Amino acid sequence: MTSELPPRGVSRHSGNESEDIGTDFATPDTSDTSARGSDLGQLAVDGLVRLLDLEQIEQDIYRGVSPKARWQRVYGGQVAGQALVAAGRTVPADRQVHSLHSYFIRPGDPAVPIIYEVDRVRDGRSFTTRRVVAVQHGKAIFSLSASFQLDQPGIDHQSDMPDAPAPESLPTLEQRYADSPEAAAFFRLLPRPIDLRYVDDPPWQQHAHGPRTGLTRVWMRADGRLPDEPLLHVCVLTFASDMTLLDSVLVRHGLAPGMDPLSMASLDHAMWFQRPFRADEWLLYVSQSPSASGSRGLATGRFFSQDGRHLASVVQEGMIRVGEPTASSA
């Protein structure tokens, strides 16, 4: 089955919410490491497409929901992706998003809907600017500014893609954490529509070896087929970009969630989309951390296609607070 978007103006959020699988991600059996394209992978991707399908409740006002998961707060990539969908719904189809800048203001409550209010800041001859505020319980939890542009020719250059083994040669996430109960518990709470293949050891495996400098490389793609709508692919990449970016900060210090007393949260997130791509094809996410101080870590990332095209760039600062070591970790 392939995900399909509903006709413009038609929402999937009416009716019996318990029957709306768009608000849920499939949770595959961790013993099943079958190839991509399985019913479970596509089901999870279908759920992500439905999650990004906002309900319009008034002009320039949209409502989104969260998956029925055990998260204490809304996943940052979800609210960023949904806010970008809201902005894109108010922009002509011939203008593609080329950048976004956002702030995570308050933790989101996954038990209640999120209201997205769009401000049509400017409609120029070549560029369109939108500002979106996400609201829950009468307060802003997230803000985003996005810029859209008509397709235009111009100069072209890029940096080279770092070397990396083919994604098919790397273990799946389930295979990676098979021998780590802490990592298994942590990653079972993460969204499952994205297939992740780490090139370099993730934080919970690096933990035993101490701090590491250099790049953190991860192959990722939607674990099923997406519709052909370009904005949807950008929103899925925005959703996925928040999943592993702060890993590059943690490995610099040999830290890992679930193994160290950490308190973490995304503070801001910026992305630039340089070239067209499909989010259901393998993309190499290359990140590193140039600095950390004051309980904040800075991470930068770049997305590359398998043929080496530089597709998108990401910068994020996250709060990372380290508590006193427990007796078991001292």
C-alpha cells in the first residue's frame, strides 16, 4: 500500500479517533528485521502522512494531533513538520520552501491537539514568507518562520559528501540495540516511520569507549513509499532531522540517554533546503558539534543523496543538563 494524501480541503481527523491510524505509528515486532517495504513499515509511513495532514478549522488556522505514544511531551520533529505543513498550505504550489527557522518555547502536551496559526508576512515576486505559532492551552509552544521561492536558475557549487558504506550493508536500528536494554527502551519510544542505519556508533554504543570527536553519520529514509508531493517530502525530512542531531554533541562527551542522568530538549532548529529530494530514498545525515557550553550543545548537519548531492543543511542548539552520577554509573 502507498500513502495517499486526501483531496485538498478534506480532513482525516473527523469521525472515530480510535479508528484514525493516522494518529498512531506502527510498532513493529523488534524480532522482525525483514527488508523495507513490509506492511509494518508502510503502515508506519502511512501514519506519518496522516499525522502531517492538518485539519483546517478557519482561514490560516489549522489543528494537528499527536500519535498515541507514551511520550511525556510532543516530539520536536513532529511539531516542526506540522508547522511547516501549515505554512505551506497558504503558499502557491509553484513556490518551494528553501529555509525555516524555529524555536521550541514550551513542552508540547501529546494528549491534546495543537493549533497552528499562520501569519502571511509577505508575498513577493520571487519569495514568500510565513510565520507560524503553535498553541496549546492558550500558550505558544513553538514558533516557525519559513521562506518559499519560485524555482530560479543561478550559480551552483557544494561541498563533497564524506565517505560512508552503503546503507544496505549496515545493521538496522533493532539489530544495533539488540544487546542493550537501555537503548531498546529508549528507541521503542521514538517514531518508527524512519529507517535509521548508523555508520558511526550511536551514543549508547560509544558510551563504553568514552568521548569521540569527528563526524556522526546516519543513513535514513522513510520506511515505505511517500506520495509525490514535494512539500510532504520536505516536511518528512524536517520531522526526521530532529531524531539524531544531538547525538553529535553526546558522543563528544561519551554520554548516552538512559545510561547517564541527562535532561535534554531541543531549543531551536534551522534548516536550508538546497536541492530537490525524495525522503523515501536513502539520505546520508552527517552531523558534528562545534561547541557546547552553559548546558547547551550546538550541532550542525548536512543531508546528502546517495549520488553525493548536498540536499539540505541543519543547525540546532539543544539543552543538555547532566546530573550527578548515580552509584551504578559512577
